[in-house]
Amino acid sequence: MSTKDTIISKLREAFLPESLDVVDESHLHEGHAGHRSGGETHFRVYIVSPTFEGKSRVERHRMINAALAQELSASVHALAIHANAPGENRR
């Protein structure tokens, strides 16, 4: 399973999102810190879940970072997060 697939699976399981988009942006970071040939090092996550209702942006990021702790400590160098509750502005 690819790192992207693992991220999608873990976020779906943890947050039951209404929408989820995980974008591999590794190609944009060639020559930068943390980049490896083959990619799967830099990701951007767009997620909308009722789980985030009443939570601050920092709390939402901490929740996602906890769900992806294994990936963040191993293969993922950078993770940009856009986490919203239903009805909030997206992207």
C-alpha cells in the first residue's frame, strides 16, 4: 500500500469524513529537505468531518497528526492540513 493510500485509510477510519482529498506534492519539493526520489514525502490534506465541530484549528491539526503519527515519524516529511467541519469554508 502506498503512503498516500495509508493516509487516506487512517483518516477515513479516524474521522469518518464527509470529504477527503490527499494530494502528493512531493514533486514540488525536489531538491528541498526531506525529498526522496520516488516521492511520497510531502502531502496536503483537505478533510471535512463532523469530528472537527467545536474544535480549534490547532486541535484539529493535533488530532490528524496523532492519527498519522507513524507516517510522520517515518516516511512523511511534511503535511499541510486543511481541516474543516461541515459547512465551513473549504480550501
